[in-house]
Amino acid sequence: MTPGHGSTVDGVLRRSARRTPARVAVEYRDRTWTYEEFDEAVSRAASVLLGQGLAPGDRVGSYGHNSDAYLIGFLACARAGLVHVPVNQNLTGDDLAYLVGQSGSSLVLADPDLADRLPGGVRTLPLRDADGSLLELLASAPAYDGPEPRGEDLVQLLYTSGTTALPKGAMMTHRALVHEYLSAITALDLSAGDRPVHSLPLYHSAQMHVFLLPYLAVGATNIILDAPDGDRLFELIEEGRVDSLFAPPTVWIGLANRPDFATRDLGALRKAYYGASIMPVPVLERLRERLPELGFYNCFGQSEIGPLATVLAPDEHKGRMDSCGRPVLFVDARVVDEDGKDVPDGTPGEIVYRSPQLCEGYWDKPEETAEAFRDGWFRSGDLAVRDAHGYFTIVDRVKDVINSGGVLVASRQVEDALYTHDGVAEVAVVGLPDERWIEAVTAVVVPRGEITEAELIDHTREKLAHFKAPKRIVFVDALPRNASGKILKRELRDRFADS
């Protein structure tokens, strides 16, 4: 193998394998891999992929459920110099065809139960559970012994979640992701002695790049689950096999709403990470009251920065429960106005970033790249406030702020007020077109028990100024989300705009 600097994604695994070869690296269902075994599997998988006629720089789609094979496929792409394209396993039809086509993927690694959804003519290789699958071919493949990729080479196209527009492929280099891994390790106190479980989709950057790869870097034993199943998570915690858990607020809300949440023995859980969307403060307070010894970390960022940008550590929550913390090791952040000028502390503005973790731009979208990167800073699209101590609080997405009668209302503030009512299981607040108000503050609520529209509006008015209270309450059985747990407010605006 040609010597390199080792600032590569697959180099993270290789170093751990050399350091602790016999330690268990990954557990998935009934399969267990030591670090040495897993590193060898990645090398063999890299040979399998290049044997498909691929060349460094080619894009390889990955359309599968959580599994050890999915992780091997990603790391094999990294080792072979290929560009991995993670695809949401829930995508179908035009959305799926768009990602595969826009990325120019030459091959798609697909779980057999998903492969028939792919557009006709797309080359596929089964990830697992099929004859000739990537996992099966490892036994007869030689170990890869080609040149190492360079740190500046692309390793992944991280597609944005597309909650407001067509997804864009953030071009991530090896060097950007390795910087992000070190930021995650230092800010989140990750160590080899932790016992993490990874239950969120691995195609999503938060689970893969904030937790799984950094934990492989430090040499921890990682349990991969198919999905965030509450029964299985509680079982693993009670058995003492898991002490570290990441989940978006929607999953934490679901766990807190379980009838057995108050009675299960969850004392072995030491580290609780939340992120991917804003955590309602009342929900966080309930979790902390139930598990007072548990350390909660707020993780904030977006795909384009790898995705971790800021962290609020457990000892920083007091007095700033709604804050997303301070920038991590390799991130510089500011709050600016529309012209890119700094606003005073305490004044809302758009948060912008400069960092070696940042993407190189958007794949084949030069106009969108130019719009996002201005004067050397990345425009996040998030409305934030910075305080005098350097802590940031996200007020809203810029596009989700509601213009009610000419006054701007942050949807998050209204949501937090509604979450203090026992009859609200989940809520999303959006602005809907209105002849009088321009946009009417509208709360879409998943109720818990019997509750009326008037009761919720009155409750909100007790917490907030009357102009911020919802003009209307819509009751639904569930809120639309992408697989990372983000509520799709665009869908809610479209669904209820004319109702």
C-alpha cells in the first residue's frame, strides 16, 4: 500500500485495529467483529467494490437498513477512494431516482428488500442476505493493497434532508470528516470505555459521523440496532450492556411517553445525547427529573459541517436549557445580519460557520454553493442568538419564522409553551397564509387524551403574549418526519394551507 498521511476516514479504523486488535468493535444481531476482523473485512470489501469495475472518484450509492454490512460498505468505499452516497431507505419513486441520478452513482449497494425500488438500469450489489452479496463475497476476496486516498479527496456526498427544497449533496472530504470526529470526541467526552448503542439510521450523518465513527476511533465496542426500538433499548440498558445513547427529540419524547418509563431500571445509562432537531425544554426537564444522574448533551449542527457544530455539555445546562452550547474544537461561528455583519450579543441573526469540517460545496450545484458560501463563511439558514459567554441559542430556521401581522414569531417559543400542557404529546407550529395576519400562527398537535382547541389557545396565552398564541389548533394522529426525526414543516404548511 502506498504510504499516506493517514488523515482518512478508513484510517480511523485501521489505527484502532492496530492498537486494540482483539477488542470487540461491532455487534449486530448474532454477529460480533473484533477490530482486527472488522478492519480486514473492510479491506476485502474494498477489493470487491473495485472488482466491480469502479475507479477512485466514482460514486457508490448505499440504500440499506442499519447493519454491520452497511458500515463495512461505507468504510470500504473510503479505503478504495470511492465516494459513498448514503440514501434514505424510506425514499421511493422520483425522490429516490433524483438522488441516484443527481449523484451519478455508478453502483448502488442495496438491501435485497429495497433493490426493486431502484430505477431501471441501475447497477446493484446486495449488501447482505443474498447470494453474491457484499458480505458473502468477503470470504473469497483478497485484502485491498492499493494506494491510500488523500485527505483532500471526496469520501461522501451527504444529501441535505430536503425539508424546504430538493436535497443537495454536500461534498465531504476525508480531512473534513476526520476533523469532525476529533471535535465530537473532545466535545462529547467519548472514550473506549463507553458502551454506545447506535439505533438511528446510519445513512444519516448524526449517527454515523458524530457517534459511530468517532467511537470506532477511540476503540469502543459498538452495538448496532435495526431501529430505535424502546423495548430493546431499555433491555440493553437494564442488562448493563449500554451506557451511551443518542436520539433525536422525537425518540426521547417517545421513550418518555412510554408507560414503563417511570418504572424501568435505567440507572446504567450515563450519557444521553440529543440533537438533529430542537428539543422542547419541558420535555428535557421531565427527562432530567426522572434521571437526575444522567448527563445530557445537546448536539447541534447540519450535514454541511459534518454535522457537529456546537455542544451544550451536562454541566452547562443549568440556566440555559434552551441553548445549543458553544462551538466545538474546529468550528468558528458568528451571528450576522442579512449583509453578513455581526449583530450585538442578544440580537437574533443568522449563524454562519468557518471550519475545516465544512463541505467543499454542493455536488453539481454551483449557484447553490455560491449562495451558501459568502466571504469565506457558510450561511446556515438557522436563526440564532449568542450571549456574552459565547453560548448560542437557536431561535428557529430562518424559513420557519412566522410573520404574524408584521411581527416575527419564533415557532420554537410557541411549541415550548404548548409542551407544558399535559394534553400535548407532540406539536409543530407553522405559519399558514391569512388575509388579515399575513401568516396565522397554527399549532399542529398530537393530543394525549381529551383536549380542546380553546383550552390550548388559552393555555398558550397564559405563557406568552397574545399575538404569539396560535390562532388555530389542528389535531392529527402523527407528525410527518424524515428518518432523522426532523418534523417536515413544509408538508404541514402544504397540507393545511387551504383548509
